[in-house]
Amino acid sequence: MVIKTANLETVCGITSKLPHNEKPEIAFAGKSNVGKSSLINGLLNRKALARTSAQPGKTQTINFYNVNDAVYFVDLPGYGYAKVSLKEKEQWGKMIERYLHASHQLKAVFLLLDIRHMPTENDKQMYDWIVYQGFDPILIATKADKLKRSQLKKQLTLIGQKLQVKPGTPLLPFSALNRQGQEEIWTVIEHLLSGEESAGQKHEG
């Protein structure tokens, strides 16, 4: 997709009313500091549209980015940040759940994981929770430049086993540094937006 326009349109806090968008939405979830903002900036060819920070827990809102006036990228708050109070964690969790449950335009949820580490209990809970909400998460393994190419496939397999993913679940390596995987991620997004049957779409039942 050629990116002509991209802007942060709506920011929702814990008590905010979610927008009733008429365009499809693609959501990005992941633990704090996994690289969601860097992924969004990379996909949109913008250096600082989504604010990145070395400090985990920076994204404490649901941010809606209007892309080409055709689709929304939805950046969900990072989870699993140890220095946040339990009350705040619960509030963020409820906010994410409310969004996943209430959005009528959500086409898919991308779950980001750090390829260098095995998924945490928080990652497993989030994966299972997204499935429970009716979606088949598409997995993106970030920071792929940190591993040798020979290690990538083995690590992706281990991550899939740890999460007990459904057969056929896409698991895409990505690097914000060298743009590895960017084209493959856009291919998945374009399939979703075209209405073709594709992994990641909301499943019925």
C-alpha cells in the first residue's frame, strides 16, 4: 500500500468513549517495550508518528491512526509492565477488553512478541484472551535483526509451540532496523482489507 496520509486521529483513555469508525480497523497488541510504535512507524514510513520510548509502559491509551482515510491502525496499551500498579494494569486490561469486544470494524489483531525471548505468561494470557474474544491473532516476532538468520526459523517454531498456536497461524519476523518482514506484514493486511478469507480474521462461534 502506498501511504499518502497517516495521522493520529483519536486517543482514548480509560474513561473515554470508543469512536464509531466506519472504516476497517487493524489492532496491534503486545507487552510494554516490544516495539509496537516502531512497527507502526515502519509500516507507515513515518519516523515519529507513533511515539517510541525506551521507557516501558509509555502507551497508556488506545491510539487510532487514520491511514489513507481507508483503514485505522489501532495501537493498544502495552501489558506486563512491572512498575505499574495492579489497579492500573486492571484498568488497561478492561480498556483493551472493551475495545476488542465492542469494535464493529476490527478485522484482525496482531500480537507482537520479542523474538529473542520465549513468550511470557502475560503473552500466553493475551494470546488466549484474543482467541476468546473471537479472533485468530497474527503473530509478529519483533527485533529479528538481533538474531542470526539461521536462528530465526527455530526460534519462531519455539514461540509457536510455547503459545500453543492454532495450525496455520502466521508468525512473521520483523525488524524496525532493517525493515525485514515489512512487505510480508503489508501483504497480510491487504488480504484482510480486500475481504478475502485469511488467517487473522474474526472467527464466528
